[in-house]
Amino acid sequence: MPASFSRFSPRWRTLGLAVALPVALAAFCPATFAADVLVVTDSRHPLKTMGGERLIELDEAHRIEAELSVELPADSEQAAAVVKRRLNSGGADLQRRIASAYQGVTDAWSLGITSIPAVVVDQRYVVYGEPDVARAVARVQQHRRAQP
């Protein structure tokens, strides 16, 4: 073996490992097997997420409404004016949060989710009661292999 090759070999091995390891992890990660993962829960049912899944918290809209109604005056007209100011000052970000929260509730309802936590894979398979999303996705993949 030439001396020049052995001099660069450790770098190439390090580079190879730096490239191959993430690729191997991604290839065998449960999230890569599922095209679409949706998680439905609320703030009282914490989950261990994988990353990349869509998370719907059914009580998000209620929490936003509670933020908007903190310390409102007793007079309804004054209260309405305060809420309107808060909505306006929240800007586009608040509008997106509200829209996303209600869209999530609608999506969970349209999928027929009956209890939480629920992990929905490819809008076809659902695992109820599993707080570890990766484990729920792995159960779906195991079922798919057993029921081709």
C-alpha cells in the first residue's frame, strides 16, 4: 500500500462514517417507512415524538382563547375591544395558530379519532394509547409486514 494512501485513509474513513451513519439511521428509522404520520393528543397526554410528524393538540384552540381572554373587563363592549386589540396585535402568527388549531380538530374528527393519544399512519392505520410515536409507527410497520 502506498504511503500517500495510508496518510489519507483515516480521513476517508471518518468521512465515510460521517456520511454512511446518518444514511443508515434514516433508512432504518420508523419515520422513513411511513409516508405520513399524524399524532393526535392534548396537553394532558404528553408524547415522545420522532420529529417530522404532524402534531395535533385538540385543546390548542382552547388555550389560545384562554390567552386572549385573560383579565378581560366585566363590560362586554370593553372586553370585545380588548380581544379585538389582542387579535390585531398578534398579527399573522396568531391568525395561523388559530387556523391551525381548528384545522387540527377538524382533521382529527374527519379521520374518526375516538381517543387520545392516537398515532395515524398514512391516513389508514391508527394506534391508540401509545405515548411513544416511534413505537406506534413500528407496530404499524410490523402489521403491514404480517398482512401484505
